[in-house]
Amino acid sequence: MYLKLRTAEHEFGKYGVVSHNFNLAEGDYAYLNYVPEAVEVYRRKVPALPGFWVQGPSAALELGWKFTMKHAQQLLETMVKLEEAAAG
């Protein structure tokens, strides 16, 4: 499973008001730097799910037999909370 997120339109430095499809990132121009608490929750919960791995700049969640409906619900709840925070 490859997860891409989309921000609401917001002020993004010298680029003005824009929306982005992206993966989570850090730094001065991170797309969700305006909701750091929600990003931190996402960064803590999603890597704890079975099948999560990171290789270089990419992260993925392999859905195998250890990934249950309970995990799917946790993932959905975490993604919804991040989306709600980003939407303001």
C-alpha cells in the first residue's frame, strides 16, 4: 500500500496558496508543518502497524496475513485525524 496525502489549500512560503499531493516530509517547507502535532501522531502510529517498512526516502505498508481489520481501522482513524487537522 502506498499512501499519498493531499493538503488543503494553505499559504506555502513564497509559492502562495496551494494544495499538494505528497508523502510526509520534514524541514522548513514540509507540506504539513502547520499541524505538527497531528503529523507526530501519524508518524508514531503508522510505523507501528505490521508490514511497515522504510527504504531510503520511501516508506510502505505491506498488507500481509498479520495486517488485520483492527490494523486497517487504526490506519483509517490515523489518516482521518491527520486530514481533519490539515483541513483546519
